[in-house]
Amino acid sequence: MDSSEVILSFSMSLRSVNHNNISGFSPSCSEIFSSIKDSLDISYNNLVSNGINIYKEVLMKLAKLPPTLSIGHNNLSLSAIKEIIRGFYITNYCVSPIGPNDDAKCFIYSIDLSYSKLTEIPSNIFVHLRGFLRVLNLNNNAIKHFDASAIFRDSEKNLQELHLAHNAIAEVTNPNNVQFNALKIICESIFLTRSVLCGIYVGT
């Protein structure tokens, strides 16, 4: 069967369907979607070009949003990206500690928006996820101006990884003096010097 005609039907253990050309989801997918708890990778599928609304046909069918979601390289419009990110919600769900020295692991998100043709970070798009976003991947976009204050309005202690490689960033601003107190990894473009990043406080 030609890949453009594939109607996806998950197996129970399948959580990654990247690098396909999905044109639709079979009715049985609703049950499978509801069983996904850890991660879902639907990147590189041309979903928008194939007439699939990721928010309505994927996210709305999940029992709860998986902590890790990869949606890049799907020809998403900016309005579609905003709709998807708004679909993420905060929750008090935590996993109980396994050992006596372990901490409870609360529900946090890792969002991959690489290859999404972003030219900027839409202002306040992640504000509602403050304290619940641990990894943000913006690699391989066309971002020229990085405004740290567009991610969150004030200081943040949960974001640990911010990936910005292979953009065209020439300027970094932080008018609200947002401090990313837990940020340990910042993967910037090879053309971006550390001096350009001096406006962002990075925790140690």
C-alpha cells in the first residue's frame, strides 16, 4: 500500500509513528490513544498537508497528555501550533517515590517543536505551563529574535533543557528579567555566541 494511503491503526505497545505519511486514523485508534501514558512521537508525518487536525484528532482522544510529545515537521501553521500548546494542561498528577530516598515525580512536559518553521516564539504561548515544562525543543526553525520573556512572564525553576540549535538567532532579549533557575542545557545555534545569551540567567 502506498504510504500516502495509510490509515493508521496502532498496536498497544506502539507510541512512535514518526517518519510516515499518515493520512488518517482508524476508529480503533481512540482506545489506543487513551492507553498512551509516557510519550507520543508523531513528527515527520505531513499531518496538516494530509488534512489531519492534530488537536482534534490526536490530543483530544488521549486520556491524558503524555509527558513527552513530538509534533515537529508536520507543516503546522502558527495558529495550529498555538491550538496544540493551549491543549496542554497542568495537573497535580504525581508518581509516588519508589525508594526511601526518592522524590515524588510530578507530571511535567517535554515538547518538541523542531522543524516547525517558527520565525519567532509566540508571546505567552507557554505561560500556562510555567512549572510544568521541563524540556523545550525549538531546534531547526527560523527564529531570529529570541525573547526569553515570551516563554514565561517571570522566573521559572522547572525548565531544564532549552534547545535552540540551527536557528538564525542574532538577538536575545529578556525585558522581564526572567530567570531560568534550573536550566542546565541550552543548545544554541553554532553561530550564537555565549555573550548573546548573557540576558538569560542560567542556573547551575
